[in-house]
Amino acid sequence: MKSQPDSYTRVEIDQLVEGIYRTLETTQERLDMRCDDIYFPMDLTMISLTSQIEAIHGEIVEIHGYTLVDQKHKHRSTDATTNRPTVTDEHRSTKIKTEAG
């Protein structure tokens, strides 16, 4: 059996501690991955992936709709405070002028 030295240098102790922490992190990562495999198994079938893509696309469309509504609301409030006609009003007045004369 190998004899252990009576004292260690600071560098040797730091190396030992780093090795211990590295081992703990690796063990924790393996445990996390194993738990994920057990509690959250991945379904990699094409049908499952396609339905997940469709669900995400639906969420993107919904978020985009919220963004457009928010932008229209901000545009209207800006137009109301500056008393500028909205793009729709400008288009209507141009159309009326064109039809009238």
C-alpha cells in the first residue's frame, strides 16, 4: 500500500479539492440526466415532433398578434395626441378626393 505524505503543499491541496469538485459536478450532471430520462422521457417520433412544432408555431402566431395589437394601440394613441390623421384616414380622404374629382 502506498504511504501518504504527512503534509501537503497548498498547491497539492488545491488540486485535490478541484478534483473532488470536478467529480461532484460530473456526478450531479449524470444524476440530472438520468432523472430527466426517467421523469421526462423524450418522444422523438415524427408525429410527436410535428405536433410540437405546430404548437410552437401557434404560440408564435398568438404572440405576433399581441404585438400587432399593441403596436396599433400605440399608433392610435400617438395619432390622437398629435391630432394627425391615421394612415387609414389619409387613405380614405385621398380616395374620396379621387372619386369626387
